[in-house]
Amino acid sequence: MIPNADKKIIDQIQEQAETFVKLAERKYRVKLDYSEEALVLTDDLVTIFLKLHKEHYIKAAVFLGSYLGETIIRNLGGKWLKDYSIKKVGKVKGNAHPITRARKRLANGTEDSLVTYYRNLKISNCKDAAFATDRAKLDAYGDILLEDGLHLELLERIKDPSLYRYVREEAAELFGRLVKDDMNEEIMKLASDRDLVYYSAIALQGHPVSEAYEPLIRQLKTNNTFQFKQQILLALGKIGNPEAISDISQFLDNKDELVGHFAAIALGKIGTDKAVENLLSIMAGSKTPPKLHAITAMEIMADNRTVPALVEALFSNDEEIREAAARALQYIPDERAFQPLLNCLSDRSSRLRIYAAYALAGIGKPEALPHIKKLLTDDVQTVRLHANNLVRWLKEGGLPKAKVI
């Protein structure tokens, strides 16, 4: 068993965290206060600055990890251990490894984001999904970075072919979150360049520009690289131009199922009557992959007009389609699905039994409770655990506090 950190170690950690705070204030005029909003900024500062100074990785990991750890303790609770990990985080008294995560963030980029790590800790250990809710504070941080012209440095990094792709991806993502409309012309130039449209699409997800619709569609039709198609589809979903629906719908039946998945996300975000019509037409067909993608889009749209098609899908011979339909109905509580979902509680698929139970609970009819209670003796432990949560929530008079994905 690892012993608790003594006062000397804790003082050192807090001093290292404060060193990071002072560095950020001196270099970027921002005050990190160990809040969740400041953690978002911290991730951004790693993207902006620390990536350029690889010789400082070891020292930076200590400073960054110390700051992350102090943020966790001040917001979620916990105590430092002698090995620089943290114990007793949150209600379930879990563990955290902030120094390790800081090293990964510096080495691997935003795929090992500090924010993602913290949010997962908060959800799993505190059962709380709320995060960094002070929008004004986040905007103020961004404005300070813009005043210093850091977005122009990011733009140059995006254009630099000598840099690693993940470095340019990080720059594009942050560029899109920082910039205002005065940079729309620059984003359009990126979108019209075959070699740079990928990074433009990433930026457009943070700062949608309606005029980028046409160059993105052209690139979507002519570029065969999966990564390019993925980002372009996500950007089109953010832009939300209904004229894109027909072009995007064609990709639901793409031979690459991942492309179909991202096309479904884009359609779901755009919505509109035309999207509903296209999705219902696909559901009336016989092919499984496009049906699954159509259900994903319906889940995102949460439009009641799709409920009859989803109910019909609950009776499909294909287990994947039944599961997908029940999962989607969690987001579209509708009494028309009540009886079919009850039937699903005895399906051979344990996942379907779970999805159906959550969808039933979401409809809010008291009659669902005795049926969900029967799952407390299910053969599968995971089903029993989910049923126990649902029964507790329903007895308290509330709706499910979570969805199952």
C-alpha cells in the first residue's frame, strides 16, 4: 500500500503547480485559478506553447501534472500519495494519476487531453457530468489569447507541411474555437485548398462558416481519404446547410462503414424535414448498414416523426438493428414505443434489454416499474446493475439520470 505524501512532498507539488500558474500569467496574461474553466485553458496552453519546447518535456510534465492534480483535489476531492498519484477522488473514492496523464498529453496531443481525463474522473467518481459551465469566463480567456495574436501563430502552424499532422490538427481545433468572423476569409482559403481542407474542416467544427459549404462538398466528392471525409462530414453537420442533405445521404451506404457513421452524425445535426424523409426512406429498404446509420441520425435528431420507423425496427430479425432502435428511443420518449419496448425486455440480447429498460423509464409511465424490476434477477450481471439504478431513480420519482451508449 502506497503511503500518503508527507507535508514536504505536498508543499513541493503545490509549489510546482504555482510555478505553472506564474508561467501562464507571465507568458499569456491569464490567471489560472484551478477551476474547470481554467483547465480548458490549460489544455489550450499546452497546444500553443509546450509543443514547441520538447527539451522541457520532463520538467513540463511535473509542472503540468502538479497543476492538474491540484485542480482535481480542489474540485473533486482526494489526497496526494507518495508516488504522486491521488487517492479518494470523488464519492467512490477512486484514484487519479495526474503526472502520468501530463506526460501523455505532452507526448500524444489532445487524444490524451487533460479535460477528457478530468471529465471522465468526474463522471465515474462523482456521477456528475456538468463541466466548466461559466461561459463568460471561457470567452474571456479566449479573448486574451486573441489579443496577443496567437490565432495567427496557429494559422501558420496549420499551413506548415513540415510539422507532424497531429500538431497541425491541434492547431486547427484550437484555431476554430478561438477565432471570430474576421478570420472567415482565411478559413475559406483553407477549405478551397485540397491539401489544407482537412484542417479547415477541423477548424470549422469550432467556428462554422456558412460559405464554406460549397468547397467542402466539392472536396467530399473528390477526396477518397477516410480521414478527410470524416472531418468534412462533421464540419458540414456543424454548418447545418440543408442543401447538403442529398449529398451526405449518399454516404450512408458507403463501403467504408465509418464514413457512413459520420455521414449519419452530420445528417442528425442538420435535421430538417428533408433529412427525416431521407432517413425514413432508408428505413423502408432492406440493407442493414444504411439502416443502422439512419438510426444513428434519428437518435441525434430526436424527432418524434421517426418513432414509428424505430418501433418497427424493434421487431427486426437483425439484432444490431433492434439494439440500435432501442438505444435511439432513449432520446425520443414516446408512448407509442411503450408496449414494443416491454416486449424487448425478454429479448435474448442483454444489451437490448438494457436499452429497452432505459427507454421505458424515460417515457415516464409508472407501469414500467414492475417490468423493470424483473430485470433485477436477470442472468446477466450488467443488466441487474442497470436495472438497480433505474429502479432507484424511478422510486425517487425521477427519470433516468443517464443514457446508455
